[in-house]
Amino acid sequence: TSSIGLPNFAVTPVEIEPVVSILENSFCNDVTLVAETNTNASRSTFQWYDGKQEIRGANTKTYKPYRSGDYSVRMRDKCSDKLIRSEPVHVNILEISAGWTKLACGLLELSVQANAKVVWSGNGISGENEYQSKVQVSGSGRDVYFVKVMDENDQSCYLEKKLVVDFGICDATVLIPDIFTPNGDQINDVFEVVISDGEGVQLKIYDRW
């Protein structure tokens, strides 16, 4: 007992089992992962993983992923030297790549690879093909097409690619006179190349010297 007659008690500090979880902060395609822990984060070290692959240099409390995947974090408490693993979280970041292939003169195939819904726009795009990953279009000369990959939960969040394509000049007719007579009689006085249903061309004329 104490000097005033009260019993002595031995107080044993309660040991808190450290845990770590991931908080995801996202605004459209900008995602930040934060390691949340019930211990003093300043006495812990962190390592982030993409699937089972350790992410080199990702050893702070926060991490910004640049692609879709399953991310987790491992925390080591400096005092107890315990290694604690979080549950993985799935992160979806919009990704898109697009291109075009000439099938024939005046006929192209537009193609896109994306991880969400896509929408095409441009000449020859209609309700029947605007959501397809591959679209065939026809035309002449140069043209421009756009394709978007959209967040299905937020239509205001999207990535867009611009494709500048070249169909070629397929139906053009070119008339090049084989003679002209600049004698002022207003008949074949001027050498003129006439192009119908096509684009202009550059013509260079050289003398024999």
C-alpha cells in the first residue's frame, strides 16, 4: 500500500496493433493514393506495389499511379519492426491509343484501344459505328477524326485523341494538254492543267538546258 493507505497498481500500457489501409483521392484521371495508419506515420516506412511488383522509388505515404491496376502498400513500423500489408485497391485510369490503316484508295479503317467506352466523331461516323473499336470510313483527300474514351461514372471525364488521315485522291481526273499555241487567237493560248474532283498539285517545268 501507499503512504496514505491506497493500494499500488502497476499500469501496463496497451499495445496497439498497427494496421494500414489505402485512401483513394481521385478527380477525373488524377488519382492519389494515401496510406492511412493508426500509428505515428513518422516512425514508419512505406513501400508501394503494383500487383506483386514493387514500385521503385515509391516509398512515401502517398503515391500517384499513372495507369490502371491493383495497388497495395507495405508499412514497416520502426519501433516494433513489424511489416504490415494493406488490402489492394483497384485503380482505373483512362487509357487510349488510336491509329488508322488504308485498306484501299478512299477507304480507311480507324482503330482504337481503350479501357472504357469510346466515342468516334467525324465524316462518315454514325450511330451504327460511333462506339466501335474499329470503324471503316470512306472519303477523299485529308480529313480529321476524333475519338474519346469516357469514364462511365462521370461523362465529363474523358481523354481524346485526334487523327489526321489521308484517303488519297481516287476519283480525280487530270487533263494535261499536249500542245498550246500562244499566238493570241484565244485558242490554246495558255498551258493549263485541269483537275476535277481532286486537290491541286504542284507542277514544275524545265527547259532542256
